[in-house]
Amino acid sequence: MRFKYHILAASFIVSLLLWVSLNLNLSYEIERKIPVRINVNKPFAVANELPLTLDVKVKARGWTLLRLFTSLNLSFNYDVYVTKSEQITILTKQYLSDNVAPVQNLSITYVKPESLFVKIGRYEEKYVKVIPRVYVDCRDGYQTVGLPAVEPDSIRVGGSSQILDLLKFVYTEDLIYKNANSNIDDLVSLSDSLSNILWRSSEKVRLKVNVEISAEKEFKNVEINAVNIPSDKDVLLIPQILTVNLKGGVNQLANIDNTKIFASVDYNELLKDTVGAVIPKFSVPDGILVLNYKPDKIQYVIKKKF
């Protein structure tokens, strides 16, 4: 009885292999997004934004298409040689049909866009800041301390002067961390925006985010000051000190004293006041939250200097 099961299993496997072989010899059409890269000889570079990918429909036998999902990397990699700043037109379908399809035994049936209009400008380099795009959702009882940081905080980029004149920052890819309860220290990629027309000295940076246990702490005798007072005026605040409750990371709060808590009222806000009392504004380190303060309103007297 066991022998018959072996024969049945073997027959099934042979039938399956024959079915797969027959079907992979048939022609199929699939749609892929393929990356775009335009390579320009120095001292020139692409001077306008280009799509990062092309929408391409490819027709081929099943065996060939199978390679597209395994070992074959299909891309639009176009070399340009110029001697001056100019504009060129690249026919994408024609290029793929003439240069990629014959080598890979493919038929290109559709490409969008069918044309790329490429402006060529002078090549330059400069340093730009790296800005992290990160959202951290901490576990209950934890919080981030300070702002996310990246190392290095700037990188060197190369491209056309027209592009670099408008480029002030480069960003990391969009990152989300959930249920964080410890410091984050990860090697992350930069956003692929403009990556196909710019050279970058690094494609990855190290992201660091401090995460600590949340805590609360009371600070007494915090001075409050009036700001933007005209030279011929004087302002008396009542009271002149506050008790302030802060929330932050436990280690962060341990390193804070009254000198790092700035409470103020603006003279211009006093002129707009109609009730004789104003609410102060606070400046505290990043990641610190002012929970409350006493008293909650500040009275004042405006005097003219003699």
C-alpha cells in the first residue's frame, strides 16, 4: 500500500513539472516599473527632474519572464555625451527595443513615458544638510528626548548648477518606529528623490533618537522677564517668579536647572491686553513639555521712565 502512494506522488510531481514546462514555453505579457538613470559626461549633468521609473510592458516566453523576477535586473540606463549645455530627447521605447529587448529575448510592447526631454547643464558640487523624516511612537511611559539626529549631518552632492541652486536639503526615507522603549541607532537610506540625476557622497546615514522613561519634575523660583520693552518704558511683573512643572525624559530632567527654563511676556502683548493679566511664554529644551505653572496669569504695571 505504501508503494502505491509513492507511485502516485511521483506521478503527480512528473505531471506538475510537465505542466509547468509547457506553460513556461508559452508567451506572456507583464507590466514592470524599471528604474531610470541618465549618465552624462563631466563637466555636464542633467538639469531637470526626470521620472524615477518607467512603466514598461514586456512580452516574452515564460522562462524569460521568470528570470525577470529572479536574476534579471531590467533598467533604463542611458549614456549621454555632450560638449555643451543643450536639450536632448530620448525615445524610451525605441531605446529599450533596440538595446535591451534583443539581448534578453524580450519584446517591448509599451513604455510610459515614451519620450524623456533632458536638459543638460554644467556640473557642480556642494554640501547640503541631511534632514531625518522619522516618526517615533513610544511605548506608554516612554518618550523621545531632543530632536532626531543623523551622522553625518551633511553630505556632498553633485549635479547641474540649476538643480543645486534650488537644493537646500536632502531627506532620509520616511521612517516609522512603533512601541519604542530604548534609544534608536540605525543605518538608514536617503530618499530616492533626484537620485537618478544627482551624485551623492553617501546613500546612507546613521539615525539616532534618544528614548527615555518619562518623568515629571517641579522647578521653583523660575524667573519671568518682560521682553521688547521700549527704552522709555519699564514693566513691573507681579509676581516675578513662577513654580513650573515639566515633563520629559528622566535623565534629561535630571540635567535641567532654572537657567534652562525661560519664561517671558512680550511688551506688545501687554498693549493688546484688556483684562490686566497675561499668560507667559516658555522656552525649554527640545523634548520637554510644560505641564503647568503657578500662578497661571501674570499681572503687570507699565511705567514711564523719567
